[in-house]
Amino acid sequence: MKELCGSSVRLQEGEFLRRERSNREYLMKLPAKYLLRNYELEAGRYSGRGHDASAFDGWEDPTCQLRGHFLGHWLSAAALCYQETGDRELLAKTEYILEELEACQKDNGGEWACPIPEKYLYWIGQGRGVWAPQYTIHKLFMGLVDAYRYMKIDRALAIADRLADWFLRWSGEYGEEQFDDILDVETGGMLEVWADLLEITGSGKYRTLLERYYRGRLFEPLLEGKDVLTNMHANTTIPEALGCARAYEVTGEEKWLRIVECYWKCAVTDRGCFATGGQTQGEIWTPKQKLKARLGDKNQEHCTVYNMVRLAEFLFRQTKDPSYMHYIEYNVENGLTAQTYWQGVPYKGSPNSGLLTYFLPMKAGSRKDWAGETDSFFCCHGTMVQANAAWNRRIYYVEDDSLYITMYTASEASFELGGREIKLSLRQDHMNGSLMLSSENNALQIVNEIAGAHANKPDYRKYIVTIRTESNAVFDRVDHYNKLERVNDMDSADAPDGVGAPDKIDSAGGSDGSGCSESAAEFTVNLRIPDWINGPATVIVNDEAPLKISDTRHFATLKRVWSDGDQIVILLPIGVKFVPLPDDPTTGAFRYGPDVLAGITEQERILYLDGDRPEDELSVDTEREWGSFLTCYRTENQDPGISFRMLKDIGYEPYQIYFKVKKRQGNMAD
């Protein structure tokens, strides 16, 4: 199975595109001289004197043993962004940085190109305490590999290959038992990068390094089904599992895949997750199915979310099991987007934006702790720029004559199936009937049927997929109200109220459903049905009878001859659900579809219920603002009341995710 990415998938306007642009601006804003400072210090090339108030602080300070790690993340993020957009400014900045890194490597003797001294590696070989030098060095390797892979910069590969010679020689100085001791000190993704370089170069030295970095003390107990994760540092082992995943892709050896499968079972299947999809507190794995005691102020480290999303994506490509994409969706909506590049309404004089929060607290009354642009540079700072570099990923996949649509992100894609070029547009119909997006009355005010037909926020999400099979087909800017999103009359009782079949595009080569067009193409479209749906999903192809689908364990499959202009409408019933803790059914969180709702409160609150369904305590609040339907709720019977908003919309407010629910005493059953 192949993921569509790079220039073949283009995001359309929306929140993900805003985040990409903010991320790109941040990458360009960071001065190259400060990104390179620790590398030049190590190589003796830095000629500064005294304190530089503009230099990076936090983990990038020259006194930190992890100094220099962020540059690797920067290179990786720049490369991912370039692969999608072809951004020439990012390419030029990357090329300059690599020229300087090559000069540092030369001044270090021709191999070493790192921001920390070689002696750190020898120290861990002697058992002396030093803070994860291989973690830091892996980031550089990762950035170099990605710069070569996505930007086609040969210098990046040359630097990495010479640095690998140092590691081949150093690692060969130890016996197996001694090197196992070294592997017990966090190695980051070194295993993954050796697999990457083996695939790129075919050199036997990388196979040697791959085998040397096999961490038997972790992998063997996993294969035996033992729980080796509870209370262990999470982001030490996730990159090692990713290394096994990459080793399997490169070598095809089943042992690597088996380790990944056992890791997922131990980390996710048997352990369970918070309603957000996250699983850690204080950077360590929670006990299996015991989360109540771990609702703290340091839940869900961003790095763990990012890396577990990567692992889930690998397993999806191996299995085509949509459960991995369900997992990814929760972690994207309540982790990657809830913890980075927040933009919203100020709270009691707070800023209206936030860059990154290392953790996502789940303790009642907690707040997100936003980091500044240059004052921290901890590990999550690095995965932040990678996570937001290319949101056009994890949407489309192709295999043989099949297309898989896994996320409903507004986008356009171009790909080839059965020797024919296919183009596809996916967008959400918000059914709001307005182009007015701000308080300024400067938008078109088109009288349309949608505004009245959907007087209140619909209780389903509607997505439209348009397929073009002509080689020169383009997606026209059709009238927003008079064509694709017009509400039609429909006799079928199977569709939700006010929903009709989509209009067909009135253009040359348009389909009449017969499949007789010269541009017709036969292939299968597989649609992921999210597991958060509140009832059967509805799928409509052109003006045909609706299909009702309840199974979220498999893809909805549409195999047919597709003609230019064919459309698929997907209707996903949505509402509020109460998600209890696995170890306490009376304590839970509320989710609206995939989005966790957070109650705005400075102190812990208990919800007292009149009925049996906690969901009934919440009612819609502030449903509409200008041209958009909002997702806001409030409690019905609490004193004082509590307002709820999506967790990813929370900025500086104190909030509560998990609530104890109790029956009011007068209604308690005997």
C-alpha cells in the first residue's frame, strides 16, 4: 500500500493549512546562525564573545547536554514542507545550513559532525551518566536523511555517511554485553536511521549497524508477551519500535514486524487510552487499564503522540485495518492540534495564540503551559515542527486498483490507477448557508435554501468527494450555493432530514451514471467510517439509493466504473458521547465526534445527574457565530453552570476533562 503525499495531495483552505503556514513562517523566522551555534562551537568555528540575548535558550543552551538536537528536527520539517510545496526559500536556507555542517565536519576531522563531543559516547560506554547523546545525534541523522530523501541534496547524504563511519568504528569497540548496556541509555531513532541508510545506499555497514542496534533486552521480552512498558519512559521505546518498523520495510525480515505488533499490543491494545487517544503521565506509560490515578498535570507528552501516530500509520499500511486510523484521528484532534499552534479568543487578558504545550494536563483545573519561540526547545519543540510541516499526509492511499480515503481533510489529490490519471476533490459541506466569516459585514449575502433548511447545526457531518477521470480535468470554482451544496428534495427516507443527492457537475464528460463515457475508469473507493458515529453512516453515489453503513471495523467499499464528475456524499451522524475511564465507569470525558470537550472551570467539579445518561446533561450553547456553526455546550442542571468547548480550542483557560458523575440523591435507586 502506498501513501499519497508530497505534491500529489494539496490541502484546501482550512485549519490544517493555517497550521502549515504558521509552521513554515516559524521555520524561516529562526536564524540559521543560532540553529548552527552548537555545531560551530563543537567544531571550534564559533567566534562570538559574551552573552547573546537573542540566542536560543532552554535545551539549545550550550550548557545543556542535549544541545543541538533541534536542528535535526528543523531539517526534517523543512524537507517535509518542501516535498509538499517546493518552497525555494526553505530549500535555499537548508542548503546553506548543510554547507556549514559540512565545514564543521571537516574541521572535526572528517567524520564527526555533531553538536556534542565524542567523549559523551565513550562516557556511556564507561557507565558514566550523560543525558542521552544518541538521542541528540539521531535528530541530526534524521534531518540529513530527510533532506536527501525529500530535497534531493547529495551533501546531506554525504555528511550522514561519513558520520556513520565514526559510529561503525565506535560501536565495534564493545562486546555484545557491553553494547547492550549502551543501548539501555536512550538511543532515540538510531535503529530507524540505520535502516533508512541501508535502503538508500545498500552499504553493508548499515546492515552491521542495524544488527548491533537490535535491543534484545527490550525486544525479546516483548516477543514473549511480557509487559515491559508499565511505568517506563515512553518516548525511549517508541522510536525503537519505529526502528523495527523501518527495518521490516527495508529488509522484509518478519522478526522486525513481529516486534512492532507485540509493542502495539502491549502499548495500546492491552493498555487502553485516555479519551484523547494519549496514554502517558509524566512521560511514562500508564498501567494497563488503570488510568484514574494518572489524571495529572503532565499527561500526553507531545512527542509520544507524534511518534505513536507514526507507528499506527505503519501498521495501517501493513494491515489496512481502519482501527489504526481511528486511533490516529483521536490523537490528531486532541493531541497534535490541541498542543501546537493554538489561535483563538484571549482569556482574561491572555495572548490570542500559543505555540506549544509540552504536556496536555488532565487534572481538573489545569491549564496548558505554552512555550515561547526561543526559550525552551525541548524535545516536543522538535516534533511540533515536524508534525505541522505536512498535513497533506494520512489522507489517501492506493493499492492495485483501490483507493483508500482515511481522513476527511479538505484536499485535492492526483494519482494513477489502472494506468489512468485520476483527480479527486474532498471537501466538507458545512451547511451553514453563509460566506460571512467575521464581524465585518463585507461578505456576499446570497439568498439560498441552505440557510433556512439548516436552521440549527446539523447532527451529522457531510463530506463530498468529486472524481475526475479526464486527463485534462480541473476542479472549477462552482457557485457555493446554487450547485454542489444546494439542498434537494429526496424521496428516500433513508437519508437524514434536509439531505438530498448531490448535483452532478455540469461539464464536458459529466457522468450519467451509466459508466459509458470514454473517460470512464474502473476502480474501488474505500471509505473509512469513523468509530465515533452516532448511528449508521449514509453513503450516496450520484443520485443513486443511499447506502446505510454501521460497521466501523472495515472500510465501506464502492467498486464500480467511475466517470468524470461522479460524486460521493458521506453523511456521518455526530453527537456527544460519554467516554468512561476503563477502571471507573462513573468518571469519564465527553467527546463530540472525535473531539474531546473540556469544561471551563478553575476547580474540580462533580456532575449531578437526574437521569442515567451523562450526555443528556450537556446542551448546545453559542451555536452560531457569523458564518459558522460552533461546537460549544453548557450544563443544564449544575450550579453554577459549566461551559464546554473542544479541547483543541482551549488556550489559556483552566479546564477539566474527566468528570465524576453522580445521581442526585432524591433520584437514587434503592
